Amino acid sequence: MQFSESIKRNDFLVTTHLESCCPDDAFDAIKTANFFSSFINGMLISDELQFNSKIGSIAICHLLKDSGIDPIVHIACSGKTKKLLEAFLMTSWMLGIKNLCITSEKVSIIKSKSETSETKEVNALQLINFIHRLKEGKDFSNKNIREKPSFTVGTLLNLENGNSESCGETIKQKIEAGIEFIITTPIYSIRQIENLIQYTEGKGVKIIAGVMPVLSVEAARRVNHSQHEKPITSEIIERLGKAKNSIMEGIHIASELVKEIKNKVNGIHLVASEKIIPKVLKESSISQIPSLSLMKEENDFQKLNQIFEGKLSIKELEKAYIIRVLKNNRGNRSAAAEVLGIHRNTLMRKCQEFEINI
């Protein structure tokens, strides 16, 4: 299920951030995607100027997309010109990357010589408005374009310097500009987002609350030291200190928070490692997300037989599924690739491999 489709269906969303398991090559990216495909609806990937990787963010997103993960590109506007942002967005759209998380947070940047003449930057609110202009077939300079990119646009709400009330005016402007979701930085109690929940009620904007398991007393103290309001209570720190296994206790605490908030928000954004995320979801009673890669596991063969009414090998299953999607889309490769959650070029290779001519 694609991230944008899940938003429209009002599904409970589970996302994570790639930085917690940052890949250095294509193999790592694909391995990460295969692992997370049954746990999450989308994966947040920071743009090049924030992303600590040897591979560009668009390339990473493309690899994740082909592997069944719907990427969400986090774009920090500061330090970027309108021309640079427009090129980044159009390239993303052409590669099937359709989810954007826009912020104005500053990042360290050394401008190249070609950029020095154009110093005017774009803030998050301006960029959101520019993106909606693209839907109408207008580029950032208001000139007509043939393509009409229709992105799913959201924002990242930074709560580290206070609660959601202090960000009210900024969020109000972004909602009026047409954002569809808000991902928050990690919260440690429902109190931190109560105002946000009240404000977005009835406005059609999905709240995806950040959750980061705190796995030691030292980690809890670091969080409190780094934030204006100390979000982790002394009771939580005491629990971590008394626990025989602070890592498991941290998972229990995070799961309790998820259970508390999951009926009040539209999803969670888990900031944790590959080992921790499945444990938090299991303890929180959040079911796995159906995916093609999950269906390929050996222990799901009985389900596959029920779906396709016959015994098929994995190759035959994949071919049958592609044929069905192509027929449903009258042979349109682009539309079928979008339904399958892969890039059009990947679908073309599959059709050639399986000798599919529809």
C-alpha cells in the first residue's frame, strides 16, 4: 500500500527514517527496503544536504521505490534556490517519487560558484504554494508546463524547543497552503501534541507522531538536556534505572506511549533501529502491513494458493500478478507500475523477463 493511498484511506500509518540505518551502497538500501516492507507505509529520506550517505537521496528513493517501499523526501528549504528546488522536484516526479515533507530548518551548505549569483532562498510556505502551482501545470516562474505533478505534501513539526502550541501560527499557514500530513519530532507524552490534535481536528490533516524508544538512563537525560522543556519524566528515568534490561524496558515504555496515542493520531513515525521497530510494533498490537514481498515468504504459500486458486512457484506468482495488474490498467505500463509500487523501467524489464505482451 502506497503512502498517499494509505492517507486517503484513513489507514493507521507507520513510517520511519532511513538515517537510523543509513545505507552506503545500493545493496544496503535494497536490504533495508526488503526488511521494512511489511512494517511501514513510508520511509522518510532527507535531501542531499542533510543526508549522511555516499548515495544521493533521489537515487536512494528510486531504489526503495523499486523494492516496494514508498519514499517520503524530507526537503529543508534553507540554503536552496528556487531553481534548485524546482529541478529536484521535477526529477523526483519523473522517477515516481511523489511524497514530500517540507521544512524551513537551516542546514550547513557551501554554495557552488554557479549559485552565487542567485542568493534568494525559498521558505517552506512558499515552496508548498509552488508545489500546488505545479498541479495546475505552472512552473515556479508561472510558465505553462506539459507535466502536472501531483505530490502528497506534508511537513515536519519540530517540538524540541517547545510543545505544539508554540508552532501554532506556522502550522496554521501550512494547513491553509494545503499540506496533507504532519510528522512530528519524537514525543514522550501525549501532552506534547494535545494542542496540535485539537487544532487539526476536522481539517483533514493527518498527524503522524514521532516515537523514539529511550533505551537507557543516559539517553533519557541527554534528551532532557537537549530540549527546552524536559519531556521525559523522572518516573520514566526511574523505571529505566531499576530495570534489569533497560533496552527492553525502553521498548515497553515506547509501546505504552503508542497504545495511548494511536486512537488520537493518524500514525506513528518510529525513530529506531531495525532490531527495535518490529518489537515496538508487536508490543503495541499494530499489525503488519500487507506487501508483495511479505506474501512471497514460504509460510504464506497457503494464502497465495487461496488468492490465485492454484499452486504457483514464486516466479509464476509474480508473473500472474503483473499480468492481472496490466489487464486491470488496459496495458498501461505507467499506471500498472504505480499500482505495483515499482518504477516503469523495472516493470518493462519484468515484462521482458516473463515474455508478457499486453
